[in-house]
Amino acid sequence: MKKIIKSLLASSILLSFSTLGETSLITNIKGYSINDGKLTQFKAMTFKGDRVDRLFFQGESLPDDADLKHIDGQGQTMLPGLIDAHGHVLGYGLSLMRVQLRGAESEQDAVERVRLFRAENPELSWIQGRGWNQVLWPEKSFPTALSLDKLFPDTPVWLRRIDGHAGWANSAAMKLANIGVETQSPKGGEIVRDANGLPTGVFIDNAMDLITENIPSLTRSEQESVLLTSMNALAKLGLTSVHDAGVGSMTLEVYKSLAKSELMPIRVYTMVSAADEQFKTLMEKGPYLDSSDKLAIRSVKISSDGALGSRGAALIEDYSDLPGHRGLLLYSDKKLMETMKMAMEAGFQVNTHAIGDNANKLVLDNYEALIKQTGTRELRHRVEHAQVLRLEDIPRFAKLNVIASMQATHATSDKNMAEDRLGNKRIKGAYAWRKLLESDAIIAAGSDFPIESANPFFGLHASITRQDHKNLPEGGWYSQERMTLIEALKSFTRDAAFAAHQENLIGQLKPGMKADFILIDSDIFNVEPERLWQTKVNQTWVDGMRVF
């Protein structure tokens, strides 16, 4: 781990050394930025140190100052650094080091991937992975421990579902956790059982803790390595800032150490996990802003319900494909209100995960009551996902100054099952980007990595096409809800910055703003929309320094 950290530090110094404190002129570019709500196009830009100095437009002469450092953009397209408003940095780093189950076509395909991973990593005491999605499998049913037990009778295996709201364990893992027929499902969770009442190996939401509390925790040095691996990987995708949704106390300290040591290649806006044992103490300490502008700790993450794919999202009426089931609320009404109030009174922005229409209604009801009590309207509280909304709740976002933090690729991933879960009436308020925008709500875009790909161009593509990478469905899934490219780019730049109180720092390329930008291989305003996801990032710059 130490070798990895030293290597990353050396790489950071190598990339940044030549630009520190200089005034640079980058020319031969097609520059785009959504400045003050309008598309701005430019042909060159100067930046001094970590700040943009000036944009040069068509017809304007370029400076010939001999002291300028000249950079040839080689005809590439420049965009502001993209911002992911909802991801999981530690989880993404770990996903790069674990079994990759995204795209597995069946339960047996997933098991085979685990077998291959184990052959390459025989030293691991636990086998962990993520990304399975039973909705994509022929039988569309949850997997079982039995299929894993055949190959792994003694080694514990734990595999998270793609949405992170369900997990699949083998019998060895359940044995370590003392899970048996008598084990009761915890509040806000479910142990899936067979016809005889025996646990099948699938655990939903809070029930996952029964397994995960037996997995050895990462050490501090391991967390440093994983975070650095993750941030560098995110930089390669064109992300210059990410909002880390649900960060525990140890990880917060690791972030502070990395920022103090100037090791962070990108910016991180952290949401303190309300589930952390030290949450109350962290609230008493108040918000934290690092002097480098690389790290901000001024928001919290609360999860009110589960996910749609695992039927954990809390709905007002029964699931259309499972009568008698309405999902899971992870907090009691009293506890949810108390947690939100504590954070607001401590000066933290409250960002609450809500996917089902019942969860979204409850969160908005709580926000409405607490914003009046605490006078925190200007903290710009957020609903993370805002996935299934009652039509009458949509105008409440703008009314309450609440931001909709949404992930476009969830729509294109969920399109094969969402209407089955919700029916043709409730689907009208699901993934409803156009309805929200027309109600004057602000949408901060993200991906929810590693649940979805962290590639922001996948999100831009989904936002404007409502299609998958096979251009399906034809014309787009509920295409009336799609965004324009300008709206989508704004949601990944200025509006994502606004959602972190950073709109005067990042998200736009104009004088005085941070010199966070990317150079890409195609002009996204002059390519077919269906090709947008294929965009490649050639360079990523943060604070006027090249980090990729």
C-alpha cells in the first residue's frame, strides 16, 4: 500500500510541476462552457496559476507575450471539468479491486466470474464483488447461496447487487454471521427466505449488516490507497470534482490527511454518513472546508428507503409486480426527523436518498417543516435520486429551494423493469427530468458510481437520448422527459457546482473561476447524440495542473 501511495505522489508531482504559478495560453481548441445559463464558445484561454484569466473569442487577437507558456490544444474540444454530484469514491476504488459482476447474463455467469477472480486472488480470506442484476437474467429471480456453495464451500463470499441495496452470500458467510432459520429480519431490512423459511442467501437493505459486520474493516493505510486509486481513475474519465455520498468518520480523516498532504488529484465534496457511529460528534464539530479547495465537508447523507430493483424503494401503493409489498423505510418517522434536524441546526446541507414516491413525499414533508423551524432554506438541501415522484410533489423542489440530485443512467438501466414495478400511472412521475426542469427545479447530475459507470459521457448520452448504448428503445424511453445537450451539460457542471455551494469556484470557464477543464476527442455539439457516450477524455486539468 505504501508503495502505491508513493507512486501516486510522484506521478502527481510530475504532472503538476511545470504549470505551478505560471500564466499559460492554450490555443487551437473548440471551447464550450455554460456560463450564466448560456452556451459560451471560445477559441483560446489563458489561466494564471489555478484560475482562469481570460477567454478569447472568434475574431479576437491572441496575446504574443513571450512570458506566456504556450499550449497547443491540437484542435481538441475543451469543456469545464465535469462534476459527478453523487458517487461513492471508496466503493468505486474497491470495485476496481473486486469481482466485477456488471453485465453478468445469468446466475451461473456471475458464479463463473467469481471462480475466475478467486483463481487470480487465492490469498483473500473473503471474496467480495458487486454488480449483479437479476432483472437481466432469464429467470429474473434472486440468486441463492447454493450456486456459490458448489465452488466455495468454505470461503465466505459476499456479492452486492448493482444498486448496493441487496447482497448475495454463500453458506460460509452466513455461518460466520450465525444466520439461520430463527434469525429475524432487522427493521428496514429483509432476509429473503425459501418456502421452508430458510434464508436463501439474499439480504436486502438493513439486513445486509448481518453479513457485512463480519467482514474485516479496511485499515487507514488501505483506505488511503483505495481512495487515491479511485480519484485517479475518476480523473481519467474527465471528472474534476465528485460528491461522495455517505462517508464514514475514518474516511473523513483520511480525506483530510490527503488534502493536507496535497495528494488529492480532484475535488471531493463529502456527505457525512448519518449511519456513522460518530455522527453526533461530527455534527457538533460543524462543517469543514480545506484551504486547498480540494475538500469540503458540509453536507450529510441520509438513506430513507431502498432501491427499486430490489423492491426496497418505499411506495405509497403496492408494487405493481408484487401485491402486498410496498418497500422499506429505513428510519422511523421520528428518527428521520431528528437526524435531519440535528444536521440542519449544525449548519450542514441535508442530502437524503429517496427513490420511492412514499420516501420522496416523506422527505419533502420533513424538509418543508424543518426548513421553517431551522431557517436553513439557503443550505440548498437535496433529494438524492428523486426517482419516483407523485406529480403533485414535483413543484415542491423549486418552492422549497431543494435540489434534485439525479442520475440519468439509472433511467436507461431501469427501463426494462421500472414500469413492471410501478405500472403505467406512477411511471409518469419517474425519472421525470423535463417535468422537474419545467417546474424550475435544479437538477444536479451524477452517476451513483460504482452502481452505474462513473463515465460522465454515459450520463450526458442518457440525459439527451433516454436510450442505452444499443440506441434502444427507438426514439428514447419516455422521450418527452429528456434534456437538451445544453441542459445536460449544465447539470454536470454549473448546477452540480451549485448543489455543493461551489458555483463561484467551479463549473464554468470564465475569468476568476478555477482552471478545471478537460480536453476531449470530439466536438460534442457537432456529433450524433447516439455517439455521445463514446467520447474519450484526452487530458484532465485541476487548478491549472494536468492530473491526467
